[in-house]
Amino acid sequence: MFRNQYDTDCITWSPAGRIHQIEYAMEAVKQGSAAIGLRSNKYALVATLKRSTSELSSYQKKIFKIDEHIGIAIAGLVADARVLAKYMRTECINHRYVYEQPMQVGRLVTQVADKSQLGTQRIGSRPYGVGLLVAGVDQTGPHLYETQPSGQYFEFLGNAIGARSQAGRTYLEKHFESFAELSLDALIEHALLALRETLATGVELTSNNVAVAYVSVDDDFTILEDDLIKPYVDSLKKDDTAAAPIEADEPPAEAPAAADTGMDTA
């Protein structure tokens, strides 16, 4: 991508029918560390890969609790995500005050998408440079949504956003048919395996750089990180060790004797 005469604001169309600043915002999502989401008939779950700016700094949190029944995982600009998270919390509080019940997940996602869309048609503003995976549960069961800087939103059985997310999506596409009846532990294992597919060369999945959160009809939105996620990461490493091929200490097989053909060979 490079500068051109049609990308100075978000309300100018290019002759090709594109709005470049929206595309730049979506590119910012692709630059963020990966986030994975999946759901079963009972659970909605998100997992994120956390980054640190240096060995001396803490890891950037990428999962935010919105309400008892809703949370988000983000990829892109964390500062923009905090603004949207604050807006979503306010909407949930207002809904509880007026209707005395939790807000439906789809309604909240629609309002966030509408708010994101406003940044794409007003001069003097810019699109939010963050993508959200929204995991929540309501009267109709668990849900997983993705919202984009353009204002679009989609519901998924499983999805990945952020850097190298295509590798995570490929893993989910291979296994999503088995998600419906899986237990929470099995879903977390799948989420970590999908997240591991997005890792850069030389980077390991550890309890410090990964976070998982889940919600269900029976459980509030719960975040697992650090010591809480460590048993799942350790279990993943043990499974890898057990699956490694073991070379048997057998002597090499002797070459079969050549048949006597009655001819001299050099």
C-alpha cells in the first residue's frame, strides 16, 4: 500500500470504487497479533496471542470483559479497542437498567458495527483500526461474532483475525464440524492449537503470551491467563512429546545376497 490522491480522508472514493482509509484500517487489524474464536452448542470461546514491546515490559492484554455474559478479543490498535469496549459496557449497563435483563449479543454487535461505520463517512474522523471477536451468550445460546473497521459484522462457528490468521482459519476449517458437542477442555485445546499455527518462527506458546476466555449459559465470562492457562499449555507440550516418533534401536538390515548368475562382475 502507498499514498495516493484518494486516501487523504475517509469520504473520498477512488475511481475504482474503493475507500483507501478503510482498507488501511483493515490492514492495521492484520498487523495485530492473532485472535482465535470458536463456539460449541454450550460454549463460546476466544483465545489471543499477547505481545510485549521488550523483555522488560509486561504483555499487552487483548481480552476485555464487557458484561457477565459478553467479552471481546481484539486484533489491531489496543487504544481503539478500549474506546469500543467502554462504549459496549455503557450500552450493556443502560440495557440492564431499562429492561432489567442482559443485552442480546446480536443487538450489541449491531450497535458497535453502526458506531464503526460512522467513522467511515464523516470528514475529520477515521475508521477504528481494530477488529473484534465478540463471544457471548443469550436466550438463544452461545454466539461468536466478528466486527470490522468498515462496519461489517458476521457470525461464525470459528474464526481467526490478526497476523498470520489464515493458518489459524485453516486449522479451524479442518476441525469445526467436531466443535458442537465438545467439552470446555477440548475446545480450549483446539483454540490453543489453532493459535499455535499463527506463531512466527522461533516463537513458542507459553502461559505468559497466551490468554483464553469462555462463556456459557451456566458460566459467566471468565478469562484464563498466566497460572490459570498454564496447565492447558503444559498439556499441549506433553501431547507433542508423546506424539514424537521414537526410533527403535535395531541394527540395519543386511543386503540380500546376489544370485549366482555364473558371470564375472567388475
